[in-house]
Amino acid sequence: MKISEADARIALNTLSNIGPVNFQHLLSRFGSAVGALAASPGALEETPGIGPKAAAQIAACDGVKTAARERAVAEKEGVTIATLLDDGYPANLKMAHTPPPVLYIAGEIRREDALAIAVIGTRSPTPYGRIAVENFTAMLTRRGLVIVSGMARGIDTMAHRAALEAGGRTIAVLGSGLDRCYPPENKELFKQIAKAGAVISQFPFGGEPEQRNFPIRNRIISGLSLGVLVIEAGEKSGTMGTAYGALDEGREVFAVPGRIDSPKSIGCNRLLQKGAKLVISPDDVVNEFPPEVRAALAAPGADAARPPLSPDAGRIAALLNNGERHVDFLVEGSGMPSGVVLGILLEMELRGTVRQLPGKLFALLQKY
């Protein structure tokens, strides 16, 4: 039975020994995915990067049945399958050095998703990192940027949630098939992102979150984005791999500086040594983009829709403007009774203005 080029690409993408680089080698050698599937094992082995195992996989692949199976599961799961030939393939990713040949998309990719920034970091952030990711993500979202991350525990998950809470779009990139949500506790977040953005993967259905998948996933994260913002990262981590991948792609890399004695900040500080842009506010990020990108974003005042504060809450906010403070400091500095201060802090926390940290410390989420 004759197979379409799109289905041939979908079938090839299901084979474990065929990644984006080998896929390009096959297209160069045979002119199309259809040609690669029809090639003899001997001809396949003559292709750079295609050894006996990969050649045997390709020769044994029933492209028609494989693509039909993937499309049937996609329909059941509400997932779109897009190849590089399709208009629904993300524009930024098409310009990457070795874009994934096939993407599985839960949700929708839109034209405005080209205005995207990746926000990534450690799986176990400090209170400083938590505040930074919430502040940066919320304000960048309000400027009109789409937030891309990997839905991992820690900074990634917080970035997606902050974007959703700010009413913006976010894109999650998985290192598994879309029917294998990882980490499993993010199943509800997966659904929320798919409704307000997209969850994508290059891996076929049934693909488990194997360690080897995550460097591939990280290259997609950087490829989707105009730049990568790193908020806390160990020196040797997947986060650093994503940042270096972004540099290879010619994308901007931004880093939030951290304490020199914190293991969670070594990665960011190393990136700064290597020439990443030091950022201390969302405006620092936006100002590095080309004029045409800045023109497409909302004005800085767009993120100023902050909840108005009562005079007493304003006094508390002023004390927190320079960093996290202990409740005793706020009581002494404000001159108000501790019960009143705690009541104000509770109200501010419920309104998303402050966050309580361990040790009775409080931090301001929006400067006043």
C-alpha cells in the first residue's frame, strides 16, 4: 500500500535508533522518508550514522501500519501530529539546526508562540529561586511572552503555573510520549497547559521518560524560544545543557545571579562568567531582544495591574521591597502590633502579593 511522506516520517520517528540527525542523513541519502522506508538494508547501512541495527529496524518497519497506529492513538488522546512539512509546526523550532522531524501536540501551537522564552532551573529551588521564578514569569507573561519549560519538578513546574496564573500561554516539552505524563503528579497541570497552550513531545506514544530522552527534550525547549532564562542551576545539570544548546542555536541566554556559596547558583554564576546576560528584572530580559520583538510586546506598564494596597499594607510592602524579612522586623519597622501585621500579611498572601517562607520570613512577589 502506498504511503504518504507525512506518514513515512511518522513511522520513521517511532524507531528508537533514528534521531533528528540520522533522520536528516536519511533524507539526504534517499530524498524522502518514503524512499528511506523502501531502501534495502545494504543501502541503508551506507548512510552516515545508520548502522546494522538501525538499518534492520527501518527495513522491518511497516510504515503504513505504524503511522495508522500512531494516528489512531492521537485521535483518541486529542493529540495533533505535526511533521516539518506541516504549517502547525512551531516556527522557531523549524529554524533550529536539527529540528525534530515529528511533534506530538496536545493543545494548540499559535503564531504568537514565536514570542517565547524558556524559563528553566533546578528541581529543588531555594526560597530565593521560588520568588525569582514567580516574579520573572508573571511579569514576562504580562508583557506578552509565551513561557516554555520542561514540566519537571521545581523551577519548570513553577514557571508553568505562574504563567497560567498570570493569564498567559505556556508550552511544556516532555521527555516521554504524551500518554506518559512525567512527573506523574503533574497530570492535572498537563491538562491545564494543554487548554491554555500546548504540551509537546517528539517521542511516539508509549515512549517512557528514559534518561537519554531529556537532552533531546532540552534542545526542543531552547529551539522553541527566543532566549533561555536560567533561575538556579547546579553546575552539572540538564538545565546547563539546555543553556549551552541555546548558545549553539544562537539564542539569548539570561541568568539570574545567585549567592557564590550556594550549590544551586553555581550554574547561573558560571553562565555569567561565560557571557550570559545578567538579569535582575524582566525588563533586562526584554531589552535584549531585537527591536521588532520588543515592538510586538506589551508596554512595561502592562504588568502594573497590581492589587491596590491599603496604607498599612503599603507600609509592609515598603519594608519588603529590598528583600525577604522576618515578621519581627516587619512588626518593629511598621510600628503596628504583631496581630495586625500578621493579619495584613495573610491578606497580602491571599492576594498574591507576598509569600511566606520557612522561619517566619516573608517576601514580596510584586514590588511597590
